[in-house]
Amino acid sequence: MDDSEFQEIVDDEFVRIEDRVDELELDVDIDASGGVLTFTLDSGSSIILSRQIANHEIWVAAKSGGFHLKRAGDGWHCDKTDESLEQLLNRVFMEQAGASPF
């Protein structure tokens, strides 16, 4: 996949994630700018997703750590935890907000 295709895939993924989080009944501030998707929770903690064009990865930063996900088939996979992007986001949102988007 080239950089342009990667950007398009991540744009679609970030919109999908933003929509799912927006459906949760949480007090969460969502900011999407500059290739970064930031969720600031009412507790003051944040969950941050960023696109890493050079490596074609999505990085997730949360209280429990930093995670790098690579494209695997039609989804994203974390080598560190063996979780899909949806599984990882469900876990970190449950840890930090008590609700899961997927």
C-alpha cells in the first residue's frame, strides 16, 4: 500500500471510531486534527490515536501504555498485545471511561 492509500484507509477508520465513541453516553471531548484523533474524557485522561505515515501504522496512547498497530487483512493488529484495534480500544476505554465503543 502506498502513502495515499494508507491515508485514505486511516481517515475512514478514524471517522468510524469517532462515530462509535460519539454514540456512547459519555462526557467526552473529541478532537480530530492533523492526523491525530484525541478523546479527552471527563476524568481529564485522554486516549490518543495517531497515524504514522512512514511506518503505515496507527499508534494508540492511553493510560495503560503506547501501542503500535499494523494493517493485517482488513483490520489492524497490535504486535505487543495481540489485540485488534477494536479490542484494544474497548479495553482502554473500559479502563479509562467505563464504557466500550465496539
